[in-house]
Amino acid sequence: MGPAVGHAKRNAGPHAVDRLAALLAEDLEAVDALIHHHMVSPVGVIPNLAAHLIDAGGKRIRPLITLAAARLCGGGGDGARKLAAAVEFIHSATLLHDDVVDVSAMRRGRKSANLIWGNSASVLVGDFLFARSFNLMVETGDIQVLDILARAASVIAEGEVMQLAAANDAETTRERYMAIVAAKTAALFAAAAKAGAVCAGRAGAEATALETYGRELGLAFQLVDDALDYGGLSQTMGKNAGDDFKEGKVTLPVVIARDAGDDSERAFWRRVMGGERSDDDFYRAQALLKRHDALAMTIEAAREHADGARRALASLPGNAYSEALAQLPDFVLERAY
Amino acid sequence: MGPAVGHAKRNAGPHAVDRLAALLAEDLEAVDALIHHHMVSPVGVIPNLAAHLIDAGGKRIRPLITLAAARLCGGGGDGARKLAAAVEFIHSATLLHDDVVDVSAMRRGRKSANLIWGNSASVLVGDFLFARSFNLMVETGDIQVLDILARAASVIAEGEVMQLAAANDAETTRERYMAIVAAKTAALFAAAAKAGAVCAGRAGAEATALETYGRELGLAFQLVDDALDYGGLSQTMGKNAGDDFKEGKVTLPVVIARDAGDDSERAFWRRVMGGERSDDDFYRAQALLKRHDALAMTIEAAREHADGARRALASLPGNAYSEALAQLPDFVLERAY
């Protein structure tokens, strides 16, 4: 399924996230301590499996957004840190269950947890992390924030089920696909940002602006990921590239190429997305995406959402945190190359 | 794996639960409406799969305990009903994930959801129901109650992982097994009862007494279930009987027979619980349980916990609700015959 060459930009610790992490170094350290404290369990499999995923070097982009949103609004401190840890736990639980659903073999450059500990352990430890995320939120004592994240959790699950139902459905429309992305990916980015503002006591316009920022950034993030799954603009195959194709996920690049294709191309997409796929089909798919400029158009769509994220920040106070958040959309787009 | 004869007492709608349901008919109807309202999703698989499980005629014993606890304490109304629905959602999510873990084929007399919709859908719809349980709790606006149920959710997941880790471990001790039962089953009964008291504004002695009641009742409930899995005292095989044996779950009847057995018997248990099992082995297992009176001793242990549940009610106000709750332990024990 394509050469498994590491995608340099993807692994090198990109500038904008690093800058945000440096700006929030103290907060982030506290969040990591909270995460490890709440992973503890006398049941050994739990911390072992959870650490395998959580310590594998994720970028912590979602908790960073929560922390930055809180600081931007003049808040921060213990509550925001607990929320940020809760956001990372929700994300981690989702990854564990995703890998079971997708029968993944790799995650963050390591063997996936389901491959090592089995599907059952991944399901149950995901449940544990999900429950712990609510323990952390309860510790903040902030019911408004619980509301935001509990709603996001429902929407994420709906998005995952929508994606499952759409798998191997070659006729998936662009509209439907974007609804999946909004639910499965953007909802948590949006909630992470909004919750940061709300826990800083800015439940009004600031929270709404940050929610929009998070949603738009999340949409851009997922679309870039979708392009990377076919090699991105540099056609360099990253570590999990080809997975969407293998799993029959009709992502935006496929939607664009399919809708622009002639009858024989549409028949090809119908066949390969419908379930009959060989390794050679992946190369034909890549060629068709190139013919119709589908990866560039996907990145263009991502750029529009990245712009939307930047615009959403305009109404917010200018400070080190809003400036750092304003650079994240660029980071997201840079990953495409 | 033994004749699949229905266990009459198990299906006939036992008296004490019916009485409780009649006493709380209005509440229960409202809870069912809440459950159905919160199962709604534009993603069709979700309500279909959820309804398959939730409408299959579960006894609603956990939400009934929440409702009765609230009424007993002079509370009730909207908050208690939402909590009761949340409790049922947590339970339902657990059942969906359990069936994936255990590769179950049947649940509540129907084909299990994982068999019809697949494991992935069961995992994700379980996640959805779990998230919705928190949506419902947030609607009550009661952070104390959220704390109780979020903690219970963590403990349940720990119990499930403990059980998974202990499967096929023929040396599981009685102490370890009871810790699994306390976590995977009794924690939700305890939280359901305690949350009812707390939402009625009785977070002190009443909540503690009801928590103990729930825990003890849950322990009794699970031990009776364990005995039923080998035919119970009447040696009538219920609908899921034999499952624990097939799954290598070392439950209390096995612990008792193993510890009382001679060397050759212990070698048998080591072999069959360790993973090498034939259908004939099940009959030998039943014979060994009979020889050592292991099912009767398991029910005796259940009876002690049932007594503990009744004792816990002694300090509470005497009213129709405490009287109805006082009868549930008998119902739990009657299931054993």
C-alpha cells in the first residue's frame, strides 16, 4: 500500500504547536501530571495500555487549545488544566475505540493498543479514560463546562457511527462527508476551545468566537489528514497513509475526484470504495486524485476553514495567547506538504 | 452447552420488582419517555441498535432503585427521573460493550446487537449512550450526583478490565473475584441508590445507608447470576447458562468447588478454566459443583449480602418506598430457584 516513508514535516515538531507548547509550558506540565495521576489504577492493564497511547508523543493540540483559550480570556489555573486533561482523555478514548473499529495496526508510530492487548482491553480502557474525563470535569465543579464536553462526546459518537455507516458507501456526498468531519473531529476542537473560555468566566461572545475557531481549525485539520492519507501535496506517504482507502472511507479527495470523473472513473470508485480493492487500485486512485487535482482542492478547502479559524480570533483580545492560536491554522496547513 | 430451557422464575416478572414498578408507575413511564427522547439521533443505526437492547424488556431494576431512593427521601420529580434514565443508559452502554468483549450471541432473549450490527456499531453506540447519560446528568444541574455516577463509571470500567485480566486464570481467589463483582456490578447499584438520596437533598446518613443497600443488593444479584449460569438450585438451565464457563470466567461457584476439591479436581479446573474446554467438561463441572454444594454455598453468600441490604434500610424512614426496597433482596434470591 505505498512505501511507508516517514513524512518529515509530520514528525519534526512543527513550529506553531511548539511555540504554543513553550508559551504554556508550565500549564502543559501540570496537565501531563494530571493525566498521569488520573490514569492510575490498581488494575495494571489500565495504566499500561493508556500510557502506551498517551505517552507515544501526541501533539496535545486539543488540550493546548483549551489552555490557550483560558489564558487568552484572562483565566487559567487549576480548572483549565483539569479541563485540558479531560479533553485529552476524551480524545484518547476515541482513538482507542477508533482503532478497534478500524482494525488498526499502527497509531502514533507504535503498534496500536488493540494489536498488543486485544480489542476487548482497548474497548474497556477507552471506557475507563472516558469515565475519568468526567471525573476530572466534575472536579472543576463547573456544570457549564460539563455540558459543553458531554454534548461534544455525544456528537463525536454520532460522527463515528455516521462514518461507520458511510464506510464502503461510494455514493457518499460532499455534504454528508463534511457532516461526519464536523461531528467526529471538529466537535472536540470546538468544545476544547469553548470550554477554555467558559471556565475563564467568558461564556458569552468570547466563548462563541473560540468555539468557531476550534470548529474551523478542526475541519481544516481533518481535511489535511485526509489529503495526507493519499500522500499529501508532496506525494510522500506518511506512516498511516493508505488507511482510509483500505477501510473504504470516502473522504473529501475521493468525493472530489469521483464527482469530476467520467463514467469509467466513477465505476472504478464505486468498485473500490464498495469493497473490492487491491493494492494496485490504490495507485490508480492516487493517479485519479492527481488528474483531478483532488488533493490540492482538498487542501484549498482546508485553507478556507483555516482562514475561518483565524477570522474568528479577530474579535478577541490581542495577547500572546491569541497570537499563538492564530498561528495554529498555518501549522495545520503546513502538514499538507 | 446444556439444554436451553427457559428459567420460568427468571422470565415471569417477579413479584417484588413488579410491585416496585407499580408503586413508581408514573415515574417509570416518565423515565421511559426520557430514555426514548435521549436515544433519538439523525444517525439511524443509533436509535435502532439502542432500542433493540433497551426495549427488549429489561427489568429496569437500577433506575427503579434510583426512583425509590429519591421518593423514600421525600424527593423525586424531574431530577430523579433524569438520573434514573442516566443510570439505565450507563447500564445499557456497559451491556453493549460487554457483549463485544464476551462475543455474546444472545442478550435478554434476543440476538445480541453485536451479532446483528457488528462489534464496531455496538462499541460506538455504547459510547453514544454513555455520553448521553452524562447529558442527562448535566440537565439535573447537580454536580454531586455527577460525581457519584462518574466515579461509578470509572469503577465499572476497572471491574470489567479486572474481569478480562482474570479470564482463563484458574487460580483466581475468592477475594479477587469478589473485588471484580463489587466493581463491575455492585458499584452501579450502589451509585444508583446513593444518587437518588443525594438528588433528594439527603447527602448524609440516608445517602450512605442507601449506598450500602445498593452495594449489598448488587453483590447478591451477581452471585445469584453466577449460580444461574450453572443452572441454579433447580438445575434448570436459563437462557444464557453456560456462558461463564465457555468464557473461562472463574466465578464464585467455581472458586468454591475448586478450593474444596482434591488434586485431580483442581487439575480439572486448571485445565478447563485455563482454556481447554469441551462441552462434556461443562457437565463434569456441574457435577463437581454439586458434589461440593458450590451453588448452594454461592446462594448462601448471596443471602448474606441480601440480608446486608435489608439491614442497611433499617435506619431509614418507613414508608411505601422503603418497604418496597426491602423486598428486592427476596426477589434477587428467588431468582436462584
